[in-house]
Amino acid sequence: MRLPAPCASRICAGCGSCSTKGQRHAVAAALFAPQGKLPMSRYVARYGKSPEFTQALPEGKKQRYSYLAPPSLLAVFLYANVERGYQLPDELLVALRAWVPEPEPVRLPTVDAASSELDDLVVRACERAAIHDLAVVLRLGRQGAIRVSATTGVAAAASVQALAGQLADGDFYSVDGEKRAAWEAEAGAIKAYSWPLLLQAGGLATVQGGKLSLTPAGQAATVAAPAKVLAGLWRKWQASPAPQDHRCRAGAMSRGGLG
């Protein structure tokens, strides 16, 4: 497939005579993605909607099925691949890179301090919480109050919920299964799920009789400096061969005073 440079440049170089800015973004996103495939979910997350593969209909005219509308110029560049979604033809990849600039990296807006203008913003002093939570889980481990699986080391649901109630500010998300809408996914426990695993990975606890039990190192940690204990836990956790789900949940705690 060969296209004269002026035609290609109209959609890629930004003159805008026959395309929208969103369509040019779509070509650039696909061009610098593996195999020339448009990363649709990332595109929508960045730009707020899907690119325009069809032309806008005249005012007052409706089309029941969008795919029956006249195609836009974007369809000249991106074709529908059943297995890969929308993709650039291989023969265009090298040619387009001669004049299409690589998209700028995504930059999330940040603020220096909490503002009343930000809705649903929760600020937590996680470093202090980590010191409190370490003492809690060590105490419960010494009491044998945390039931865990002998095969996975994961705490039982009842123990997770009980532990969450004693942690500083509770868990990051609700662990009682309540959801604002039926379609929402349950985030589940993060802190209460991870602490028993961290103690085991750090050699401070082991499973005995279906319960978390402190090792001699764990007993010593109850009177040691919390900062040193936390630092040691995190180093050993990073080196442990934990399953991926364990890593995802406990990894969130690296922003909570351990990392």
C-alpha cells in the first residue's frame, strides 16, 4: 500500500485539513506501539474517548449502526484485525516514522498539598500507620489470633476482617463487601491481607496449627526499633518468591511506609 506523502501528512503532520486531532493521535499511538497495534484502552484512558473511524453524519441524519456510516480518513491508515484490533499495515510503519513524531509521555497532574477543590481525596500518614500496624500484627501473632492457610500462608477471611478493624485507619478499601453499585469490582483487603504474608516472608512468623505464630526473630521484633524491622521486612519481601497476587497487594504497601 503506497500513499503520496502529502496525503499521509494531512493526517499525521497536523495540518488538520482532512482529519481531527484525535485521529492523528490514534495513528501516532499505533505507530509507536508493538506491531503497530492501536492500544485502545490506553488511548481512551488518555484522550477520553475512542478515535473517530467514521465520518460525522449531517445534522438531522441518523444511522442506527455506526459501522455503516461513511469511514473517516483514519480508516485509510488503521485497519480492523480480528485478532489484534486496529492496526497499521506493516508497509506503512517505516514510511510514517519518517515524519510522525512520537507521542509525549503521559504526565498526570499533581498538587503540592491537599485542596478542598479535590473531591474524594483521602490523605493518610502511612509511615506512622506502618509502625502502629506492625505492633498490632506482632501482638496478634504472639496471641495466635490470626488463622492462616498451611499451604498458601494467606489469612482466613474472618481473620483478615478482624485485623482490618485494628489497623490504623482500617484498610485502604472496605473489606466488608459493600459496593456503591452492583457492577463495581471489589478491591478487597490490602493491608490486612498483606501483613501476615510480610511477617512470614521476613522470617518473623510461621504457620503452626493453622495459626500465625511468631518465630524467635518475631519475638525479638516486638521490642526492636520499628523502623529497622520494617526496613528488614521490605528487603526480604522483595527477594521472596511470592505469587503474583500477593505481590500486587503487598506492593501497594510500599507507598504505605514500608518502601
